[in-house]
Amino acid sequence: MNKGCLSLLFITSLFFSACASTNEQKPVEDVIPITMANMRGHEALYKEGWFVITSSDKALAYAKNKSVISSREALTLTVSSIASESKELAGELRKHWGVSAELGKNTFKTGTRITSNIYSTTTGLASSQV
């Protein structure tokens, strides 16, 4: 055998020996350290919070201890508030319907004029470049 063939055989054997698995189990922290650090950060944020972000765990405990009304009462108040405000909005819309229609017409006219100006300016600019 010549030297080239022997060196190729040696390199190939080194490559396959390096690629062979050792079947040893590694902890997850060693395999994906950034992901594990991220998960620890999320856990710390949930439990301890940060300077600007309140801890979710502490916020939930505070809300539970300091709540004045139950969730059921809060939902009932919300639904009744939405219903009364919807009635008020309907009344205001009826009262100001003409003003709203006029505002819409004026907006359309102004927008059409502005669009026409933009179109004519860009058309003139494009024709001067060609």
C-alpha cells in the first residue's frame, strides 16, 4: 500500500471513532443550557418578580387576599355596566346621527381632493423621470 492510501485509512478510522456514540446519558442542563437557564428565569419571574414586573405568584396571592367582591359579582357588575353603556351609546348615536353623516361626507370629499393631488403630483414626477 502506498502512503496516500494508508493516510486515508487512518483519517477514516479517526473520523468513525470520533463519531461513535458513548451511550452515556447527559443531564438536560448540559445538553441545552440556554433553554434550562431560560426556564429557571421564567420560574424566578413567576415566584419572585423583577424590579419592574410584579411576581405573578405574589400578585395572585395579593388579589386573593385583598379582593372585595367575588369573581361572580365582578362579572355581574361588568355585564350590567356594558348593558347600560350600550343603551347610552345608542341614544347618543341617534341624537348625533346628522352630525356623524356630515362628518363622513366631509371626510370623503377631503380625502378625494388629497388623493387627487397626490396622484397628479406623483404622475408628474414619474413622467419627468422617464
